[in-house]
Amino acid sequence: MDTSTHTMQALFCQLGLADDEEQINAFIEAHRPIPGNIALSEADFWNEAQAAFLAEAVEEDSDWCELVDELDCLLREN
């Protein structure tokens, strides 16, 4: 079992995205706000593998779930 503490940088790395703080902030700025009626994993900017990872993290309440929820919140703010 993976007992490491995940970070937002690790989540972005897991998603295959640039994982430095500046690029994470730029990604969030470029893609928000996501409408309230769309699940994070259903946003049109994810590829199929990214969307599946995000949906699975939430559905299985995985160790990534908390960070996925945090990213969801960040992408919904105006």
C-alpha cells in the first residue's frame, strides 16, 4: 500500500501535466471555472486516461481523492 503523502505537484505529474507551481497555477487559470453541473472528470480538457483517473479516484475514495477534490474546488472558483 502506498502511504506517501500526495501533493498537487504529484497529482499533476500523475495526470501527465507540467507539475511546477507556475504551470499548475496557469493550468487552473486557463481552465476555470468549470460549470457546477459538470463533474470534474467530465470537463472537456481532460484526455480519456486523465478523466478515468479522476473519476476512479473519487469513486473509489482513493488516496488521491482529497487532492482531486481540492483541484475540483480550484477549478470552480471564479
